[in-house]
Amino acid sequence: MSVLLNDLTNARTYFNLKLNPYLPSSLPKETLFCLSQSSLSCDTFQFFVRNFDTSTSPERKKMVYQNFIKSFLTRNDIDVRCSNTSDQEWLLQNFHNFSTFATYEDFLTLKPDFNGVNVVTQLTPEQRAELTFNLLASGTLNNDTAYAIFSSFLNDLQGVTLNLTIGNSDGLSKNLTDFLVLLKPFGRFVKSSVNKIISFVSLEFR
């Protein structure tokens, strides 16, 4: 790639002329990977991340994460991991809405001092399960961190009442359905935690 993309002006021009016509659905993974290995700076990389967020389908977002974001941030160049910020800013600037496709181990690999407790409400239920087991393994899971993780699931339930005294069946069904929808993230957390326990036990008894 002959264009120097470490300058925001060049990056904007390149995006508008070469990439934007193919968004959101036609940009191949080979182009994304090639771009990730080009002369990007942290600023221009983050510019592309923000603009690639128009890729609406989960499959396309996952492809952008794997072939562009992760490929760039795992390069061995000095300062290429763009991690000289707080955990919250690092997630927002480098992942935007693509962070849901990363594992918690990805975050630790890309930013070794990453502390998921600081951004627990921004993590997926699966990432929170990984965080919990990581803290358990390191012996740093205490009452405060456990409370922070589990209470993060209660935010969506604040002010919500499960009313079992509604007079008609339709109203009761809707109230119950709405309540169960809010419990789904915690269900995903439990499912992921159980899977990790099973995997751990299986390894122990091999």
C-alpha cells in the first residue's frame, strides 16, 4: 500500500475514495488485513475503526475485528497497541462497538495492565465470566470485585417490577416476558461460567 496512512488527511481521503464505496457489506477481509499492516498511526487506526462501525451485521463486525482491529493491535511495532490511556478510553478508541467480539484474554494480551473491573459494565456477560475466572486464578477476587461484577447485572433491573397480580393473562405474559429479557445477560454469564468450570474440570482429570 503506497499511500502513507499515518496522517489523518491522507487517511480520510483514502477511506472516502477507496473504502467507503464498499461499505458496509462488500469490503473483503484481505483488504482489511492489508490495511492493518500498513503505515497507520494510532490516530488513523482509530479513525478507521470509527468509520468501519457502519458494518451493521454481526458477521461483518466480527470480520472487521479479527482482520483489522486485532491484526493491527497485535503488531510488534513500538506503541502500536495504542494503550497509553485509561481502560475505558482504550476500549472506546480502539474497539468502539467491536469490543463485543473480543475475548477478555484478548484485552489482557493487547493491554497487559487492563483491569476489567474498571469497565465491567462495558463488558459482555461472557467477558465478565472470563474476568471472574481470571481473578479467581490470580487470587485477587475479593468481596469488592465480586460485588462490582454481580451488581453490574442489576443496572437494567432498577425500577423494574415483576407484577404477578395483573388481572389479564396478556398483561401478565408481557410483564413476565419483559422481565425475562432483562435477565438474559445474567443467564449468558452463568452459562459461560458453567462452560468454563466444565473445561477446567476436564483438564484437571486428563
